[in-house]
Amino acid sequence: MGFLQVMWKKKDMEALGGGIMYIIAGLGNPDKKYVNTRHNIGFDVIDALAEKYNINMNIRKHKAICGSGMVEGVKALLVKPQTYMNLSGESIAEILAFYKLSAEGHLLVVYDDVSLAPGNIRIRKKGSAGGHNGIKNIITKTGTDTFARIRVGVGEKPAGWDLADYVLGHFSQGERRLVDEAAANAITAAGYVVNGETDRAMNEFNRKKQE
């Protein structure tokens, strides 16, 4: 590698925020028509995290929009993959490789879950994709299902609805209020996870919210 290549790589690392210890990725679709849809709740949580911790989401690298900063004392990179949901793993695997981080212990993924009612979240340390194509692709591209995840409930699709139409639809006003509360809990849980307190997050938030 030549001198200029070394200097570029150093500047590139600095631009993305050297010393990253945790990748927090929210899943969604990039087009404007998907804003505020059920499938984009992962993006919503990342935006809320960025606002809370004053992180500027102004970096476009590795097929994603990113921002680096401190989350509860931990240097973190917030990530919104721009590959569309079903190819989320392409971006995330590339970022992990760039920072030489393993998914286990350094990756948290936030995404929608139709098996949970609005207002509920579930935190897990590992697990299968559970039918979620974004998670399936992350597992394929990283080669592991051992990474933390926060599932945010968006509600079960009504009978007779196509699943794709449902998750790409918008919340009702009542659902939006519940989901915003769940997103706030997801932010708190993320702070626990990056500090190695996933069990605390699970104990505090893996309870069914009263309907």
C-alpha cells in the first residue's frame, strides 16, 4: 500500500470516527415513500438516538448513512443501511470488516416485528431471523446469528392483508403514540446493551405491555 493510500485510509477512518466500539444499526428502506412506515421503525429509532446524543448523521459510507458519537460513554456508530431492507447485511458486514469488529459483542440491530403489539419491545442476544428478511441477510453476510437485537412491535397484520402491504403501510395515530413510547424504551435499552448490560435491558423491557 502506497503512502497516499495509507493517508487516505487514515483520513477515511477519522471521518467515520476512529475508535468505534459498537455499531448500532436500524433497519429500513431509503426512499421517501417509506418514511414513517412500519418497516422503517429501525430508522426512526436511529434518528431518535442521534437527536438524544447529538450525533450528526452526515456520513455516507459503506452503503449507509452513518454518524459517530458517544452513547452512554461508549464510542458508537449509528447506521441506517441504504441497500433496502432485504440487503441490509451487505452494508453492516462491510462496516464490521472496516472497523475489524465482530458482530458478537459489537453489533446491535433495531428492527420491526409484526409478532409484537405496538408499544412492546424485545431484546435478545442472538437468535434466528424469525422470518425477517433484513435479519436473515445480516446473518448470511456476517456468518453469525450471535448479535444483539431490539425488536420493536408494529402489530400483527389484519386477516386478509398482504404482509408486504402491511409493513409498508403507516401507523394509525393511536399506534404511532404507542410506537413512539416503545422507541423511547429502545433508546434506553440500547444504552444498556452497548455497556454490556443486555441482561438488564431484557429484564426491564421484555415484559408484555398492557393493552
